[in-house]
Amino acid sequence: MNSARRPLIAANWKMNGLKADGTALAGAVAARAKAVGTALAGDILICPPATLIDAVAEALADSPVALGGQDCSAEPSGAFTGDIAAAMLRDLGCSTVIVGHSERRAGHHETDAAVRAKATAALAEGLTAIVCVGETATERDEGRALDVVGGQVLGSVPDGATAATLVVAYEPVWAIGTGRVPTLDDIAAMHRHIRELLAGKVVGGVDVRILYGGSVKPSNAREILALDDVDGALVGGASLKADEFWAIVEAAPRR
Ligand SMILES: O=C(CO)COP(=O)(O)O
């Protein structure tokens, strides 16, 4: 296993949390990470809602836990009411931003081209982009999952990305928040497919970290994270409880 692919366990809090509970949750994760220190098997990232980034940054100070946004604009600045520029995230201490989450692709009509533009804007500001891809239940039932996700990867990943600046998250839409997960064989096959595509698309693509997301919890994390081409997890619901999130962090193998 290549050491460039150090496991990454990322929390996507989505639209959850007010100042008091958000800072308490971040503080609890930071305290555990500090206690383990350099013995941590992987990297840890928290992506709170934009309103909490500043407060969470304070709670994570002096800890090894990194901070990220959940979305950014493709534009650098200007008349885009309600949007947040990549530079603004960086200004608050973010190292990373999630782009193209299926909830934004579906709810905000984000196309592959729009996602690629956002990822490009993130890279231009020195942020790492976590580009999300994933098929719907219908697409999987019709036997099109590999093709659909492959198309999203090729359409959403900027050409200028590298293994240092890009992470891809495979999140089957039907597994998000449902308690359903693909079989280990299906996860392995999809991650292998994504890695092959990345190898042909970006510099050092074979070393890009590919996360699995969708109903990851303490009870299934260890077997998913043990798969060869799975380099970490993007965790929604279970990331809102410090104990559960930490159990997933501890399930990451040392590579
Ligand atoms: O969408 C997800 C992370 O981005 C996954 O959400 P759940 O872990 O709640 O299924």
C-alpha cells in the first residue's frame, strides 16, 4: 500500500449544528485526536456548516484535525448572493472543500461541469477538493453504476488536479442516510474502476485517495476501510456523535 494514500476520515455535518453543540462536538474530537497524537493511523477532517467554520476552527486549534467547507463557488468574488468563495474558506483556516455532493447535484442542479468549475476554483486557492460521485438506485438496478460514476469522475475532476490536491468520494445516493450499503465486492469494484480512470486522467492519479461514503458507522467501518482501494470514509450521520465518529477513526487501518 502506498503511503501517499494515508487514510482520511472526513466528517460531513451537512446542515446540522448550532454554535454550542458544534463547538462541543469539534472539541470532543479534537481532544481525542490530541491524546493519540502522532500515533493516529490517518488524517481527520471536519466539514461543518459554513456558519460554524470560525467557531469550529477555534475548537480544533492545536489539534491534528483539519477543517473543510461543504461547498464553494466557482467564482472568486462578486455579486453572488449567498455563495462562498474558496478564498473565504481558506481565510477561515479550511484546507479542504467538498464539491459535488449528491445533495447539491440533486437539490441545486449541479452538473459535472459546475462541479469541475468549483473544484478548479478550490485548487486555485490552494484547497484540496473532495469531489463526490455516486449512482442512484435506479442507475445501479439498471446495471449502469460503473458507467455513471465513471462519467461523473471524468466530467467533474479538473485536469490540473494531483494526488496531493484531489480526493474523490464514492457515495452511492441510495446508501446515504438509509442504513443500506453496497456489498464489499461492489465497493471494491467501484473504487478499482475510479482508480483506473484517475490514473489515466490526472498526474499521479493512481495515488489519489478514494473515500467511501454512505451509511458508514462503527459496525461496518472496519471491513469497508480494510478494502485495498478504499482510502478512508466520508461520514454523515455518524459524524454528529463524537463516540461514533471516533470509533470510525479508530477503524482506519495503518498503511
Ligand atoms: O452523504 C454522506 C457524507 O457526505 C453520507 O451520509 P450518511 O453517513 O449519513 O449516510
